[in-house]
Amino acid sequence: MVSEGARRMMKVNAELWLILSLFVILALLNFLVVSGHVLLGLYSLPVVFSAFYYGRRHATLTALAATTMVVLLTRLNPAMLSSVANEPRSQRWFDVFAWSGTLVVTAYAMGTLYERMAHQVHELRETYQGVLMILRHFISKDKYTENHSYRVSVYAARIASYMGLGQERVEDVRAAALLHDIGKLDVSRQLLYKASRLTEKEVEEMKTHVERGVDMIEPVGGSLRRVIPIILAHHDKFDGSGYHPTRGEHIPIEARIISVADVYDSLTSDRPYRKAMSPFEAREVLTTGAGKDFDPEVVEAFAAAFAQHEMEVPELVV
């Protein structure tokens, strides 16, 4: 069995051979195109490649290697760097060092960009695994809540798109909607499926699902942390009469979107204490509540999506 140290050494050797091969190819290309001069631009290519595939440290080292190669070539044949006859020697070296400095800075910047992108990909994978872990609880413990959350995520993402939110914010809306009711896993099954009106004490118990959900999500980390304020506010009402006194535009727009999608799906679903409304009846309830329970602009986007039959989602199969 190959040890971890040996695997790392093999990986490093493969990277070195790849970069060296690029330098050899570029040197041959340089010779074929212009045999008497050094084309500095060509030697930037391995640096760009290294930054894109291996990151900041690797790119910076490649830039230093490219500089060393050009300096050696210039020392062996100073005329190779001169594109003008009788160009002063000092000018040649100035060009080399100016190019070298620019190359190192470029390598560092591009490598940093690569590492940030790699970190974001890792964060997304971490978040994805966390979401899967959480959703497994839904499937095993509460099929209605899991299906409800799925439908709300679809409705909310479509409304967000109609409102012109960017792709990243739409994905935050989708993730928050998937997880907005996760706290109900800690709420009594008898309370969730009670067929009669809840008492005042039971209502207060039901409200705790928001904070309980946030407590479950926080340890997951990654980009899910961005959706915590959305989940905390998804029961806040536009006029300030919701779970928290926050009102109007002080409520995150993502939470205002989920609020509309959540109520729409609840109204159009059968529950133990009532039969489902038709989609058109639910639309009227939302329209009537615009400016009070719901953000008028969100309701307007919902109505536009509804008119285009975007508020039709099949039952999730689990």
C-alpha cells in the first residue's frame, strides 16, 4: 500500500514534470517562431496554467522559475532579449525585471482567485452534504413536512426569479425554503397533527420551531449560515404582526418570498383540521393579504408566476 507521503511526492513530481514539459514546449516554440530573441509573453503561459490548476503558491513558484529561465538565457546570450539593434544593456535588464515583477504579481493574484473558487466549491459540497443529512430526517420522520418544504422551495425559487434576484440569492431562497420548517422535528407529533384549533400555549410551542430549526442548522456551517436570518424571519409579517415585530423592508426579501410560498402551499394542501383550498382561492387570500401579511411586490411576482402556471408542482416521491 502506498503511504500518504509517497502519494504526495508522486503528485508533486507529476506537477513538476507537467510544468517543465510546458517550459520545454514553449522554448521550442520560441525557437521555431523567433530563433534569435526571447518572447517573454510565451513564458507567462505556464504561470497562468499553474495558477488555474494548482493555486497561489504553485503559480508564484512557476513565475520565479520562468524568471530564472529568462535570466539564464539572457546571461548566456544578451542579444536574445533585444528587439532593437544596439539597445542598451541596462534597458534589457530593466525589461526583464519589469516583466518578472508583473509575472509574479499576476501569478499571486490568479492563484488567490483559484483558491477562493476552490474554497467556495468546498463550501458548497459541505453545505450539500449537510442538507442531505438534514433531509434524511424529514424522510424518516415527517413525510408531509418534507414534501411541503420541497414544494415551498420550488415556489419560492420561481417567485424569486420573477423578482429578478441573482442566481446566488435564488439558491439561498431555495435552501432556506427547504429547511424553513426543520425545527418541527422537535415539536410534538400530536401537536403538529392536532385536528382541532390550537390553544394559546400550543401556539407558543409551535412558534419555537423557528429557533429550533436555526439551532439545528448552525453546526452544519458552510453557506447554510447565510440562510439563518431568512429562516428566522419567514413568519414575520409585512405589517409587523408576525412572530417578530420586524416589518416591511426590514424583513429580508428572501424571507418575504418564502412567507408567500409557504402560505400558498399550506392553503392548497390537506391538513388534519381542514381541507385544501383550490389554487385560485389561495391566490385570492394572498392578494387580499398584500400590504398586511405579505409584501405587495412579492405577491405581484407570485401572481405573475401563477398566471404562467409556474405554481404547479408535482408531489415529491420519497
